Amino acid sequence: MRSVFLTLFLLSTALLKAQLIDHLSIQLGPKMEFFHNNSQAVRLQTQLDASFSLFAIKELEKNWELKLGLIKRDYTAKFSVEVFEPATEQLELYFDNTAFPAYTSYQIFLGAQYSSFIDQNTQWYACGGISVYAHKKLNRTGLDSQTDYIYDKDQNPISSLEMRSFGNSFQEGNYMFRLESGILRAVNSYLALDASFYANASSLTHQAISLEFVDSQGSLLVKDQLRSQGIGIGLNFGVRISLNNSKRE
């Protein structure tokens, strides 16, 4: 991971010395990732966490800019599983709101950005580009087991379900497309507040994990696979710092 930051630092330093960077953008905000699965018994739920981004921006001709950056993005699945429980003679919900940390990543983004002034201090922009993994690491490997219980009114366990997770691995997907739209509000000639909405998507599977759910008798009730295609949405809030006198001022 040190090599990623060292490379980005050396590149940023070289670009600054050559006066090839006009702005730096620092962003942080909430995001949601969307996983896929096969079984109807496993219900995918929304997991809200955060991402961090650092962008170097170069002004081009007219209203266009070139955007290069580093994005810190982690991927966590959340789900529950519903099975028929003979002990209660009804469907029971196990592992409700269980968060499964799949993998962490650092991504390099390269894109083009178009911007236009709404008024003297407010700017709208739209950006599109591609993100590729600079570094990624699985959060869990090997076989892992967890057990959840159903209790009676006296808090005595009356049934249980064991979840076995295994085979967490990276797949063929190594990139994703990113679209973003936002607003810049100038504080002064060197600093602007930045707020944006973005979406990521890919047609390839990036990561997959196998799940098995076994009852107290050892019978396999549900078998499933969770998959990530890098699909997600998020909000970013931050600042944009002007390093050189803007060509548009």
C-alpha cells in the first residue's frame, strides 16, 4: 500500500513543479454498494459506509478539465436469511442486518470533467471516467462460521442456524465506470466548497463469496453466492483548492 501513496505523491509533486495541476479536490462522504446473489432466501440489505477521494485537476480548453485521483473504497455486503423452522412451525429470520466485509480497495481514477458557471460564485460540473484498482485486499479468507439463534419468550434458545462462508476471492473485474455531477460554491479565489453525487458500475464480477446455511441437525438448508460488480452510489462533500491562477477568471 505504501507504494501506491508514494507513486501518487511523486506524481503529484512532479505535476505541481511543472505547474500542470490547477486544482486539488478532497472529498469524503456516505456511499452504498449493491451486491448480487442467487437464492431468494437470502435477502440483501443496504449497507451505508464512507469513501474518501483525492483528485488533481488540470484545466483544458474552454469548460473542460482533466481529473486524476485516488479513491479509498471498501465493499461490505449486508443480508439476512429466512428459512422455515420446524421448532416454531413458521418462517424465521436469521442473521438480520449481518454485515459481511468483503474487501478493501484503493482505486486510480482518470476522467474528463465539464463545468459551467451558474452565477459568479457557483459552478455546476459533470464528470465521467474509469477507475482501476491500484490495491485491493480480501477482508476474509478461508472458512468462517457463525451461528444465530431463535429464542422463546424466556430467552431460551429453541432453534439455531449456522452460516458457513468460504471461497472469498477476486474475479475477472478490475475496473468500473464512474459518473459524477456536482456543485462548486466559491468561498474566495482559492477555495470552494464541493458537493456531488456519483455512481459506479461494471459489467464484470469483481469479487465473490460462497455461503451455506445449516440447521442444528446438520442439514444444508440454503446455499448461495454473493457477488460484487463494483456497483454503487454515493454523496461527496469536500473542498476544492486552486493552486494556480485560473484561466477562466
